[in-house]
Amino acid sequence: MAIQVTATALPEVKIIEPKVFGDARGFFYESFNAREFSEQVETDVAFVQDNHSRSARGVLRGLHYQIEHAQGKLVRVVEGEVFDVAVDIRRRSPNFGRWIGVNLSAENHKQVWVPPGFAHGFVVLSESAQFLYKTTDYWYPLHERTILWNDPEIGIEWPIDFEPLLAGKDAAGKRLVNAEHFM
């Protein structure tokens, strides 16, 4: 088995840890295997887009989701470290409004599966970070929504002692109570 999969406090959100083969020359691991993903994480998932972002320390992106064409995301970091967050925004879920956070880094090689129905965001903890993610649907700007990163109703405990750098759309995010939700 090349991956270890662990459910989080939000059972649909999974942490994936690949088996890393390393020696004095460096390391190797499979960053994605469709068969293992289907058997151990989620069946019937087809990824259609890969995204790559680079951000400086203190940049916070999120909490993003698409109300139509909802995206599942398989996320990982290949340079630096981020604190990655998923929030359940499915109105009928017993976990509605709850969140989980995971440190992802180039060193720990962890990945997170964030299924449709969850808002997603991260803050960069290192000097910079490169963040890669696969999505199950395309990006449709018309359907993109943002929940305020520091909504007190959600209460995310971001591991930061500074005011994060936000894009305009993230600073203008809605509180969960006013946001569009999934049923």
C-alpha cells in the first residue's frame, strides 16, 4: 500500500499520507494514484483541473467554494508550509459549520481530500509556499463564493499572531449565517 488514509473529525475530509521512499539522493513518492484513491478515499471521482499557487508568508486564501459546479479538491504543498482548513457548509449535515485544520508541508508530504460541500482555505506559515491541488470540476467565477476567514460563528483557530494578507474577495467574504449553503 502506497498511502495511509485517515478520517478527520469531519469524516468526509481525509488526510492522505503517501509512502515516501528516501535515501541520500533524495526521495520519491506517488502523489496520486487513481486506483488507490478510489479504493481508499472516494469512489467515482474524476479530476479535471490541476492548479498551482505560490504565496508569501501571511497570505490567507479562502474560505472558497462554488455553489454550483461544486469542486472536490485534493490539496498538497510542495514548497513551504501552510495551515489548511475545510469547513462543512452542508446545511443538513450534523457537522454544519464545523471545521478541521491540518498543517501541510513539503516535508510531511500530507495531502487533504476536501469533498464538494465544504469551503476551503489556507494560510502560509513559511516564508513562501507552493500549493498544488486537483479539482473535480472547473472553476466558474460566477458560482464562486467566499466565507469570511475569521467568522466567529465558525471559530477557526488560525495558528497566526499577525493580520493575514487577503485578496479583496476574501476580505469581503460573507459570514456563514449569510452565505449560500449546500443542502
